[in-house]
Amino acid sequence: MSNLLPFLDETVLPPLTKKCIKCGQEKTLDNYGYRSRDKFGNPGEQRNDCKDCIYKESKIRDDLRKMYPPPAGDYKCPGCLKTSKDIMENRHSHYKVMKSAFVLDHNHETGKFNGWLCDNCNYACGRANDDPEILRRLANYKEKMNKNERYI
């Protein structure tokens, strides 16, 4: 066989790698988990942050949850002003296992606790890179659109 395919004989391919978006280190693909699985149980999209960084983030969140327990009672999300009851009654089926209506909001660079938001508001802040200027511009844009003004 080695005469027929000499290029396969004892050739070791280098492992596939990619760069973690959090720590910037180049690591082999087995250091990255998967976001989800498809309906057949096959791995879905591979994450862009390595398992080490995910563990560190998880540890920070767990420590903050111990220091700042989720709000109780009539607390309202500072973004949408919904109560825990409002959020839990209107959640999607994949959120049925939520322990709390609110998620921990923290500074990803410093690890400092910011407060508690509903998942939708936390997601919106994250998609805007937690940048108040982006959120203000978006609010201004939406106000203009609600007045039926063209935004140019």
C-alpha cells in the first residue's frame, strides 16, 4: 500500500486550531465546546471561546451569584420594567427550567456586578457591546421610526 499511496505513509497532519476570542490563544479544536446540538443529537456550531475561558467566566458568575442573590418580590427589570411574574408567565418553552426571571449582569472586563436584568434586556445590552452610546442611538432611531420619520 505504501507504494501506491506514499503520501499517506506515516504522514501526521497537524491538529486543526483556532484562536479564542477571549484569551487570544491558539488552541486545538478539542479545546472548544459546542453551542448546541441538532435534533439528531449531533454537535451544532462550535464555540469561539475556549473551554478554559468559559470555565473562568462561569466561576466569576457563580461567585457573584453567591454575593448578590437574585432579587425577590416585586423587583422590576430596570430595562423593560417587567416583574418576575410577567417574565415567567410569558417565557418561551425552552426557558421553562429557569430558576429566576432575572439574569446576572456584570462587566466582562472587570468582573464587577452591575445588577439584575431580564434575559431579553441583558441580551440586548450584550448585542450592543454594553455600550450606552449604541443603546442611545438605537433608542433615538426607534423614536424617529415610531413617529414615521425617515432616518437618514
